Amino acid sequence: MNFKLVTFASAASLALAACGQDASEGASGAASTEAPAASAAAETGEAASAQQAAETVQNDAVSGVYAPDAGHRYIVFSYLHQGYSRPIVRWDDWTGELDWNADAPSESSVSITIDVDSVNSGVADFDGHLKGERFFDVANYPEITFVSTDVETTGPDTGTITGDLTIKDMTKPVTLDVVFRKGAYDERNNIYKLGFSGTTTVKRSDFGVGAFVPMVSDEVDIQIETEWEMPAPDSE
């Protein structure tokens, strides 16, 4: 998948000196003739600048095995609660591995492991319910996993990742819609970084977490925002 970097270039303004009424009219005619040419030149420069920047970003998105940046990784889920609201719940602790193929992104793969005990709704009592037998049953099923089985590109910076989602030992195929945000070299930390967003919707009853359906919606929206990083070789 290619990465796009949007740049903005300012156009140069034209100034013509006016010496009397005739000169003013001549200047007006010259401006109308030269303005399209100046505009075309500016657009050409803008396109070239954007292309160069995009190529730089793509070249910095090097192949390799990336790990999630612990300070910039989020998995949240939301659902309809009795028709009143859509609570947002977060998994605080998860890890994973992204095997990135810069030359052929569709040959990349990703795996994620979530610590179920890290579920965080912001309400301690409700967290206890989510960890109990009616829902995730942390005592018997401490992890949730996702392992990709197929990656497809759908546009310059979009794609899908299909994989096996396992909750409470129940495995179902799930497809994420993803947007690749950026790939670049972080000079300060001497690492390569890659970021993307992902969304999908699952039925919780498919995974043995169907308590109180349909009073509380069966459909659960999942959103992932994450940055991945890989150490760069030490420069001499």
C-alpha cells in the first residue's frame, strides 16, 4: 500500500507597474495572459513536491518485524446500551507483531494478543461484570487473539485484513477495514514507524459473550488506532 503526504505550495503573485491609463490597460491584458501560465507552473511545482514527499515516506516504510508502540496503541469497543447510549470500553494491555512487506503489502501479516483482565470501562464495578462468567470469564479465558490470514489493498492507503478472532476458545473469521496513515524514520529514537487505523463489527453472541441480547446490542464495533515501531540499524 502506498502512503500519501498532502503538501501545500503557495502561488507567486504578479506585479505590473502602471504608467497612465494606456499602461494600465496594457498591464491588465498582460496579467490575464500570464496568470494561467503562472498558475500552471505553481500546480506543476506542487505536484512534484507532493510526489517527492510521498516517495520519501514510502521509502522510509521499510520491511521488517514491528512491535506496537506501548504509548500509542488503542483497542476500544462500543455497543448500544438499551437504546440510550454507546459506551466506549478500552483494552489497556495488549501486544502483537506486524511483519511488514514494503514491496508487497498484501504479503504482510499481523497478530495481536489482548490481556482480557485489562478491560477498562471507567467503572470498576462494571469491569468486574465484564470479567465474570456471563461475559469474558477472565479466570478461564485470560487472552483474546487475532491472527491475520489475508491482507488486501483496496486503494493507495486503504485495505482489508482478514483473520481469525478467538474469544473464549471460539474462533471466527473477522475482516478489518484499515487505513494506513504513515511510514517513516524517527531520527530522534532511531526507529522506523508505521501507523494505521482499523475498524470492524462483530456479534458478541458468536463468541459466547451474548448476555442480555437484544436489550444490549449484539453488534459490537471495534476500533484500533496503533503505531508500530522497529529499531533501525545503529549509524556509525
